[in-house]
Amino acid sequence: MNGRVTVAVVLPTYNERENVKPVVEKLSATGVAPLEILFVDDGSPDGTADEITAVAREHGYVHLLERGGKKGLGTAYLDGFRYARDAFHPDVFVQMDADLQHPPDRVKALVEAVRGDADVAIGSRYIPGGSLEGLDRRRKTISWGANWLARNVLGLRVHDATTGFKALNAKAIDTLLQVKLYSTGFIYQVESLYVFKQNRLRMVEVPIVFELREKGSSKMGGGEVGEYFKSVLEMRFRDYRLPQSKD
């Protein structure tokens, strides 16, 4: 096993001031320890970074990486993974949203799956025990269609390719940081899984219940939905394999 027995949770933020303290409290209550929580903030005008700094004064395991402007969800995760790898040397990395739509109480199950025989554990809404709560029919249809496209165009053998809630081991992180990724936004969720598929990493799904955010507003816009379909089709023809995977 690489690194120390430490879990690093990476949470990109943009205008999530109200959710910072609640998500830290809920993660702290999971029983996963030792734990390092890294927020990656893209210059939130609502004072998110100030709130993270204040919470970090109370909790030494809370950290802030400021990027100064909106550079995209995918690059936020990659920058966060790189920072966490170098600073904390964890054996498991967790990526999740800061808005509490991803249930913190499922972090432990994801971590246990990776510490078992999985390289990547996916928090899945579409396997028994998982569900989407509170979404209207339109958003559920978009989510279903996006996952259908990922499975059928890219051959991903997972039920929930678009979820942002995952745990990854050091091998998966090193793979992501070595390949060239083309996505910066939401499509990163699918592109990263396609990278893992091409490099023969083992992926498993763990059920989660996804709920609507209580505070703040969604960052998902109609433009990203249209871009998603175009990006999946382009992705199909890319080779993300590292040299050892081409043998």
C-alpha cells in the first residue's frame, strides 16, 4: 500500500460559504480517521475562502487551496489530488461536492471498498440501495440519458458514470495525473472513468442516496448538458493508455 493510512477528501467550491462548516462537521462524524479535508476554491465572491480559513483555525485537518478564478471542476479535482498527494501522502483519496448532495456518511463505505480490492469506488445512485431524491422528471431524464450514453458509447461497465462521489487509491490518482485530460467541467466525471477503463483499473459501485442541496445554488447549466454529449462522442476515439497498459 502506498503512503500513510490517511484519507484525503477533496472538495471543489464556488460560492459554498453556507455549506463549509456543515460538511466539515458531517465528515468529521463519519469515524474515518486520520482525515485531511482539502477545499479547492475558485475565487468565490461570497467569502467561501474566508469561511474555510476560519474553520481551519478550529480544525487542523481542514485546508484551503485557492486558485483565484473559475477554472473548471475537472482541473479543481486534479489540482486538489496533486496537492493532497504531495502534502498528506494518503492511501485513499475521496472526491465529492461540498453541497451535501453527496452523503458524507457513505465516505466510510467508499474508503473500505478501495482498501479492499478496488482501485476506484463509485458512489452510485443507480444500483440497489441507491436513489435520486427530490429531482424533477427533467433532471432525472437528463441523468439517465447521460449514463446511457456513457455506457453504450464508451463501454463503461458501471451504472452511474456521471456521479462526482468517488474514492480512489494512489494508483488511480497517479494514472489520472499522468494522462492528458481534455475536460475541465462536468464531463471530467466520465472522462476519468474512461481513463481507468483503458488502464485496466478495477472499479466497483457503492450505493448512495443523492438529495437536493439545502443551501446555495446548483452550478449545472444547460450549456454543459449539450457539451457533454459532444464530448462523449469525441472521447470514444482517444487513447488514454499509459505505456504499461499497452503491453
